[in-house]
Amino acid sequence: MEDVILVVNCGSSSLKLALFSRNLERLAGGLAERLGEDGATASAGDDQISLTGKSSHEDALAELLSHFRENELLSDQPLAIGHRVVHGGEAFRAPALINDDVLVAIEDCSSLAPLHNPVNLTGIRATLKLFPDVPQVAVFDTAFHQTLPPHAYLYGLPRRFYEDWGVRRYGFHGTSHSFMVEQAARLLAKPRSETSIISAHLGNGCSITAINNGESLDTSMGLTPLEGLVMGTRCGDVDPGLFDFLSAKGIDSESLSRILNRESGLLGLSESTNDMRTLIEQADGGDEQSSQALAVFCFRLARYIGAMMASLDELDALVFTGGIGENSDRVRKDTVSHLNLMGFSLDSKANENHGQESDHRIESKTSRFPILVIPTNEEAVIAREAAARAG
Ligand code: AMP
């Protein structure tokens, strides 16, 4: 049995685990859902793992680890453990080896991500209890964006909100965006520190980042992961005047938060699905609301690509990633169709093949800039950071 690195991603009612070898080959994964509710479930590959009643994150962790042990994927303990932590506030510019000070700092960021950081801490505390001697590393979604300059991270709000409460733009999906510039640099044969890209991470959550000479200078998500692009169930940018308007209609703040986070975006517009693949099938079948939802998604994305150009000295590539960015030629085509004036254009064959037969490149010969499709791999990056910092 070889040494493995364990990656832990704790969501509010879910737990994802992955095991990687020392050379970052993914060996196994496990997923538990509906934790804390009746009917919690867990699986690892094709195997269903029984959870009873209202299983907690700790219960699911123990069950999945014992499944890995039974299948001889894990010996005594892992070599290192990497945790995805959503919010590192202004305290973390890089992954951190977990100690008491780091735990306190993550806790201090909880008011900025009340749905995420407390549950990330639950995962960390559970693995600390099980493996007190194994080095554990926190990898933050926000850390890569700590290079944003003040003109990109300050809102046009009273300054005291920032100074007293940390109200500013933080940005998320940093692990994926950072991986994109690393991969783009490799493909374009340039040093990372001289590579400038616009990185569009399009999954259930969506964000776009301007990366100038390897550093994040602007990004579409803000104080929370609600700002910016239209997403599966999240609204992205709306007029802040909406909150007063809806409050006058009797929608309280708890309902509003639920609506903006869980009932908006593609789901809200189509009134049927948050899944892009299903949405496109419905649009192709003549469903008008699905067509409009797709059009809003692509237009908002194109507007943001334009906006991101303001941060860059030059552009080496526009990069698409995430479940939608990697797999939907339709979304890429409809988005780039808005960008002719800026000189972007696609090669339709390469786009349909998702760049798989053209070294990830999908731009036409006349395009002013390269356009790349690059698969993201956040878990592998977390595993690598854990192994590197654990020594
Ligand atoms: P992620 O959160 O990165 O796993 O991405 C999930 C999103 O990717 C969902 O909206 C899926 O419908 C979408 N997706 C996956 N495969 C395709 C595909 N072939 N075409 C369009 N969307 C896809």
C-alpha cells in the first residue's frame, strides 16, 4: 500500500474525499450527501456505503475512511491532508499548514462565509482528532485573489464598512484560476510570471478572473460567491435597489437570500433546471425560457470578458474551464459570438472537439487571441499543496 494524500472538501450538507498518490494520481474518491438530514447517503465509486439516520460529517468521514481501508487504499494514516477552505479573508495569501493560530484565523473569517467556513472547520477538527500527527494544510478559495489592487476590491460604499467589517471583494475559485494560468503558461511555453489570461471557470458556480503576469487583478465574485456571472441557481449581479423593492413586496431577508442563492440563475430563468446540459437540450427542443436563460448566461459572460480586459497589459489567452466551460461548445460559441469587435473568434471544428485534437486550442486562424479549453483539477492542486507544505 503506497503513501497517500487525503483531500477533504466539506460542504454544508456534503463531504467529498479524494485520495491521491505521491505523484498526484487520483486513486479513489468518496461522496456523502444530505448530512444532518434524514436519508443521508454515501458512495465511493460504484459502492454504496450505508449511513444511518441523520449522519454527521464526522460519521460520514469515519465510514468513508474505513471503506478506503477495507479496500486497501489507505493504510494507517495518510502522508498529508489537504482541506478546501472557502474564505481566508485578508489573512491568507497562500495555503497554510494548520496549527492553533490558523484555526483561529479561519474561525475569524466565518462571518464572511457563514455557510462554508464553520463546516470547513468541522472537517478539519474531525481529521485532526483522527490523525493528530499528520500534517494538515488549508487551501483557500480566496487566497489567489489577494493580489487584487484596491481599485478592484473596494466597493463604492462608506469606507467604514471595509475598515470595520471587511466588506470588500474577495473572489473565489482561486485554486482553479491559479491552476489555469499555470496550465496556460505550460501550453503556451511561457513562464507563469509572464502569462496573462482571462480565466472563465463555468460550473454550477461560475466566476471569471483577469490574471496579469500570473497574478489575479480582477475577478467577478465579490464579498460572497453570489456576485458576477449568472450561475446554476445563483443570480450574479443585480441592482442593489432590488432589495428595497422586494422587501416592500414582503420578502424577508432570509427568503431573499434563499431566492438569490438557490432559486435564481439558470433555474430561476428557465423555471425548470439548473443543469446546463438539460437546459441546452430543452432550448434545442424549442423551450423559449431555456433559450432565454442560455442567452442571458452567455451574454453576461461576454460582458465580463470585456470588463476583464481593463486589468490586463496584454492577453495571452482566453481560457474556459469547469463542467460547462470544458464540455459545452454551445456556450463557448454563443459567448464568443458577442466578442467579434474585440477580435475573438473560434474554429468551429476545434470548438466542437473541445480542443482535444488541437492542443487545447479552439480559436480560428484570424482570432486576435488564443482561446483554450483546459480541464480544471482543484482536488489535485489541493493534494499538491498539502504534500508540498507538509514537507
Ligand atoms: P461542475 O460544477 O464543474 O461539475 O459543472 C456542472 C455543470 O456542467 C452542470 O451545469 C452541467 O450540466 C454542466 N455540463 C457538464 N457536461 C456538459 C455538457 N456536455 N454540455 C453542457 N453542460 C455540461
